[in-house]
Amino acid sequence: MTPMSQDYQKLELNYVRPTEFGARTSSSTRHPVIIVGAGPVGLATAIDLAQQGVQVVVLDDDNKLSNGSRAICFAKRTLEIFDRLGCGDRMVEKGVSWNVGKVFFQDDHVYTFNLLAENGHSRPAFINLQQYYVEGFLYEHASRLPNLDLRWKNKVTAVTPKADGVELTIETPEGNYTIEGSYVVACDGARSPVRKALGLESKGRTFRDRFLIADVKMKADFPAERWFWFDPPFHRNQSVLLHMQPDNVWRIDFQLGWDADPEVEKRPENVIPRIKALLGHDAQFDFEWVSVYTFSCLRMEKFRHGRVLFAGDSAHGVSPFGARGANSGIQDADNLAWKLRLVLEGKAPDRLLDTYASEREYAADENILNSTRATDFITPKSEVSRLFRDAVLKLSKEHPFARKLVNSGRLSVPSTLHGSALNTPDHDTFSGFMLPGAPATDAPVSVSGEAAWFLNQTGEGFTALYFAGADAIDGATVAALNRLKYGAIAVKPIVVVPQGGATRLPHGLMSIEDREGWLAQRFDACPGTTYVIRPDQHVCARWRQFDPSHVEAAIARATCNA
Amino acid sequence: MATLNIEPNITQSDDFYEALIESHRDLDAAQSQMVNAKLVLLLANHIGELDVLREALRRAREGIEAVRDH
């Protein structure tokens, strides 16, 4: 029997007098990293750093987690990151897993998409889970980490860059104090006080439309699928989106148009008829949350400003069709933590952090492009745009090609970091998707005879993946692979043996069995194929033969040590 | 890389032209707009290649002065 769920929306966290308070020193205490904001992105960054041995201070101006209807769709890549942060199982257990989306136009179902069409992945394409659960689970894990100092009711009121750090002035219920961070990560949301304090802006465009977002508690027969309607009978000329969440809570979005009055539309007497039109007039339900939103796509020009790094909504914002907001923020954290750690340990130069900015600015552009395209289809911005949108929908009933053009959201996938300076360009020929810059894909494996998943074997630092053939590996290769563990930047060697292959190797060299053969297939591997995978599980190099000097060069390149 | 064919390629061009105009018979302006939009999409799919389509879009827009701040 599972214990009763904690109500994370009501959880109140304790303010604790900071140790620096009233300290009689003339200079502020210095910390390696200070994170501003304890939302999903701030907590993920903090956990990632703390797990790698970096001491972290997290400041939040509040003492509560989020409440109401915020992010709900957490993508497979995000779940893989949560796995690396020790929280994946809890998220998936509580969340509602889904892979399938359906699109309806008027009275017809026109299109079904499956976001995870193949088997052999540990995690589903998406889970729906209320943001307060995500924060609650991250918070509980974070509170158990010894070098993670979470400070509630600590509000940053001034940001002062210094020669080799950043000084923050903080307001608490007991008065102000200052601390310094060698680096500050601003995860303080769309209205980012840190961004404002530095006189910076996030720019883009706002979509001329309004959406009524309702979280409704009810028992309903809809399946765990994302359902999107264009011009349904129950909401003519507008769109509706329906998602299942845990605890019998359903998220329903109604497009209202630009001329709608948010204050009027939010009133229960105006929301109830809309929901009854969708569910039927006898439907029984309660409101958990109702709000009216306007959406924007925007970003900061640069995500790095000296020793301040911006992650999540502080750096970039998107409209929600595609679930690319929180998911890209967590991927920012994934990209940043290992780089910060190496820089703080003196194992990589400070300019490695420039690649956080360039890689994640690139990803933000991809997310903004996809979110904008979806929103332009849902909210056409001109008469002719609306004309073509409606033409696509009319054709979609009977024409397969038109169904592909229907855009109710291109759901979040992690970016392949094309053109990143940290990638070692291919010299050998490969097919498939595991190119340098791509997030490594999952596959079923066996470890010590037990069924396991490939991605869970990576992510603690760099990995060198060596695909062995059916024959025994020669001693020189074994020794060279083993030596990778002891380089200046440690690399974890993993040998992949085919189905039924021998799994005991000398020197404690780890081997995993490619249980279904899908790992080799997905990585287009043959005997000798070697991949180098970054701590954030993105591929950075690959070859048809293992050569330790190539691996060394790839690591140097991936850490700006080349 | 394929390019847009601007040489004569319609097998019976006068028949086509008549059919095009005929296809709008008895439609009002809004309905004709919709027919044209659907036709663009249908033919675009038949052509398929993005480079060719971009070339066609470029030529279609050529010589038309955009009205500012419409």
C-alpha cells in the first residue's frame, strides 16, 4: 500500500537563518555555485552539481513549491535526466505515461501520432505529472544531499559582478546579507529578477490569442492520450486540448481568441458550460485551477553573462504546444552541470561555459521555431494564414499528406547539437541517428546477467563505448580501454558484447550484453566501433576502430582542452 | 538538385486553362480562395521537393510590391 500522497501544493518549507548572517567579516562568504530559483530547473541543476561533488547554495524567494496548473508534460529525455538525478522511478510511477496523440477536426478524427513507435526504451515518450509533484520529488531528493544548501525566503535584490565572481545581496525575513558565488545560475523564471538586475532582456513575440486553462478533477473515460480538436462541435471555430494527469485531474485548454475578456472567461459560470459541452451535460467535476493565458516565444540573446548563466524560462520561453518549456529547461541544466563541475575542478577552462550558452541558444532556437510554427497553425496570424490552415484541415480528412501538415504541436525532442565545437566530426561512415551531438538513444541490455537499460550505464562522467565482436578482445585493447579510467578526465569504458557473448573481462572492465541486438543496430555498430559519450549522454565522437589517442583527443575537444 | 520547370509542360494547356476557370464556377470569392488554397497544397505535395517549391514561391511573389503595415 502506498503512503498517502504529500500535498505538495500546500507544503511549507522552513526559513533558516543563513550561517553568514551578522558575521563580522568585511567580505562576503564565497561559494562555488549559487543557484537562484528552486523550481524544476534550479533543483535539477543543484542535484546534478551536488551529486558530482560540487557544493551548491540554492536561493528561493518563497517557501512553497508551485501550485496550480503549470508544466505537466515531461518528455522522455527529461525522464532520462531525472534517472541520472536519482528521481526517475518516482516521477514515472506517479505520472501518467503516454505515447499517442490524436487530432480531430470538426466531427472527424483526422490524425494519430505515436511519439515512441519502437520498443526497447526504458521510458515512455511522455509522462503527465503536475509541476508541484516534479518539484516535490526533486526537492525531497535534494534535501537528502549533504552539499546542497537550500535557502527558502532568500530573495536576491542586487547582483554585482566582480572580477572573479558575482556578489548577491539577499533579503530575508530577518534582514539583508551578501554572499559571493564563483558562478551564479539564474533559474528564476520568466520574469527573472536576476536578468532584470543586470539590465538584460528576453525578446520575441507574443501570440494574439488567449487560452483558458482548466485543471478539472473528474472520473472520465478518455484514454491516456493527448487529444487536440480543431473546430469541434462543442467549441466552434476554436481549439481544445485535453490531457490526463494523476489523481483524476484533467487538463483542458480552450482557445478563446484575442477579444476574449480574461476576467469574464475565468468565472466558473462561464467555464462550466464549456466543460459540459465537451463532457456532456451530466458531467460531474470540480475545478482545481482556472486561468487565462497569453503565450509568447522569446529568448535572451546570450545565456551567459560573465559568471552568470541563465537556464530555463529566465533564458527562453515558448508557447506550450509541444511541451518545450520545462523540458528544455531541464536539458539546460543537464548541459550545464558537468561543464561547471569541470571548470570548478580546474579540469577545463572557463570558456567551456561559453559552449553551454552556444549549445543551449541553438536548442532554444529549435524549440522556439517548433513552438512558433505550432502556435501559428493554432492561431493563424493573418487571413491568408488562416485560409491555408483551414485548407490543410479540410484536406486532412481524406488526404494522408495533409495530415502531416496538421500542426497541433510538434512535441519536445532533445536537440542534436549540430555544429557544436565540442563534437569531433565523423571521419568514418555511419548511418542512423547517433551522430556527434545527438543524445544517445536507449536500448535493452543485460548487466551481470540481469536485464537493464543502456542509458542507465552512462552519465557519470564521460563514457567510451566499445562494441566487441563475438571473439575475445585482445589484451592490448583491454589494457588501453582500462587505462581510460585513469586519465586527467576520467572516462568510463564499457564493452558491448553481442547477445550471448562472454561478459567477464579482465581488470574489472565493465561489459554489457546487447540483449536484443538493438544497441548495435541503433548505433550502427560493428566489431571495433567506438563511441565517446558526454556526461550529459550526448554523443561527441565515434569511429570504426578503437584508438586511445582518438578518444583522448575527443575528450580534450569536448572539454575545450584541445 | 531539381529545379522548377518553367518550359511548357502542360499536355493540353488550353483544356487545362478552361478546367481551372470552370473549377470556380458558381463559387463566391471566399469559396474560390479556399479552392485555390487546397489546390496549392495538393500540387505542392505532388511536386514534393522543397527546393523546387521554394523556387515556385519565389517566382509567384516576384513583381508584387508588399504593402507596408497592412
